[in-house]
Amino acid sequence: MDREPVRSTKLIILARHGETVSNRDGLIMGQSDSELTSRGLAAVKALAEKLTLHRPRVIYASSLGRAVSSAKIYSEKLGIPIVMREALIELSSGAWTDKTRDEVVRGRRHIRTSWTDRPPGGESYQDAESRVFTLITEIEADKGSKIALVVGHASVNRVFLKLWLELEPDIALRVNVPHDSVYLLEPYGRVAVLDHAGAMKRGLTFVEG
């Protein structure tokens, strides 16, 4: 996968879907689905309001319901189209799907301990690189949209960041991908975080565990 993303002139706004009932209850979803909570809906609506200043021209969204629900809120507020892409669906959690985190990864923040670690019957971050790379190629080839909003999920967004910013796997693995903030991937590799309250700070944020 030969590319030089840090020299891209596009602005990518990378968002995770809003909080879901399963997120709230500590369930591992993977490619299953769950409705947004009232808190999740409120955070997405607040972010959509903040993004009116950035004026994205298109939304690329995962086809899973929680991402679609979030993308529709952005679309209605910003007046822009949604392009559904299977490449953005969350990594499969295999046999761990719909189990509680305490059942399978007690004491850990993430269910994958390395870039190549797979849940039983599921996907690793590395497994998802090919499909995410295909989407990135599509986004870069779209000359009509200099600003794009991408609505995905925690794990697949880490893959996007790893490829777009050419991060080392151990760095990408620890990137925080909250429900109530977006990453602004600015031209030439600059990064900022914008939260639902409108606060902005420079750089990626990280979690341990």
C-alpha cells in the first residue's frame, strides 16, 4: 500500500457513531448493531452543529445501523449526501460478538492486544487494512470534495488513522476514538480534536489498556 497521506491537501473529519445501548451496557458489538442512546443522539447533534463551520461536502459512512443513524443526523444538519461504504463497517468480533467485555477481556480497554490479534473467528486491525485502503483511495481520487466527513467505528477508525497518517501499529492501537469528538485530519498531516462542546486541541489522544 504505497501512498503519502501526510501530503494530502484534503480535510478529513473522522467521526465515530454516537453512543449505543450496547456501548452503554459494556457489550462487544463488532458487526452486530444497537440503537443510539439519548446521550449518543445529543452528542452527534451537537457535533453536527459545530461542523457547520467546517463545511464538509460529502459523508462516507459505514452501512451498520448505528453509523447510518449518526450519518443521517449530520446529513440533515449539513445538507450533504451520504455515501455508504462496506469498507467502513466495524471489525468483526467473531465469537465475542454481543458478549460483555468482562466475560472476555476483563480489565482491558480494548479487545485486541496487538495489531494482528484476532478475536476467535473475528478480524484483526491488519485484516481490515485492505478494505480501508480501498476507501482511502476513493476519497483521495474524488477531486470534487476537498472536505469529507467519515463516519465509522472505534476499531475501523484506528485503521483509517494508521493508514492516513502512516502511524506505527503500536501507536494506532492506542488512539482514543470517543463517541463525542471528531478528529480533524488537516492537510499535510496536521491533526486536531474537536469535541461536542466546541473545544479544540491539537494532536491525537491516547488511552492505555
